[in-house]
Amino acid sequence: MKILVCYDGSETGEKTLDLAIEYAKAFNGDLLAATALEGDPQEQLHNLEHAEQILDYARVYLTSDDRKCEARLLPANNLSAGNNLVRLAGEVKADLMIIGIKKTSKVGKLLTGSNAQQIILEAPCPVISIK
């Protein structure tokens, strides 16, 4: 089983890492941690160091019990974070995605969209969302 855990460094993200470990142990799964950058190239460059740090943290956290874990940083490439993560799930043939969600107002979703909603609706595999 290949488990794609979408990690953003938030408190909810910590819960996604814990659940990913549980599923990997239960199903002898391989782990792939990913985070996706958003915004224009200048904004992505500004956020690159932070994104690399949170991915390094996820990799160390997920391999604490000697389990193998790959980590990927996804540049925007004119796609939303949700699109990039769904595309990655298809490319690696993920069997499960684990994402963290946070409450957003209806106006916020209208203005910025919802990456979580996009992932849940378009993913090529089952998705577990944690809040």
C-alpha cells in the first residue's frame, strides 16, 4: 500500500503524520510525504526554505521507526496545491491520501477555493481528512 500524506507543518498536519504511521504499520505501507507551494514564482521562492524544513521534519518523523519514507516538494507550475497533490497521487499510484483540513468560511472558500475539497472530490484514491 502506498500512502500519500499531505503535510503543511500545521498542528493538523502533525495529526496527519501520526495517522499515516498507524496506517503504514497496519497495512505494511510505503509512505510519501508531500507539500505543495502556491503563488507566483517570487512567492514560491520566498516560501521554499520553510517548505523544505517542514518536509525534512516530516521525513524524520515518519522514519522514526525505521520505516521508509520519500518526500516531495511540489512547485505550483500554474496549478493549485490541490491540483498538484491530486496529480501526484495519480503519478505514484497512491492507494490512500491523508490530508489535514481547517475550517474556512464560505466567503473564504469563494475567494481562495478549497484545496481540501478539490483533493477529496478529484483524488484517484480514497482520502482521509483530519481536522
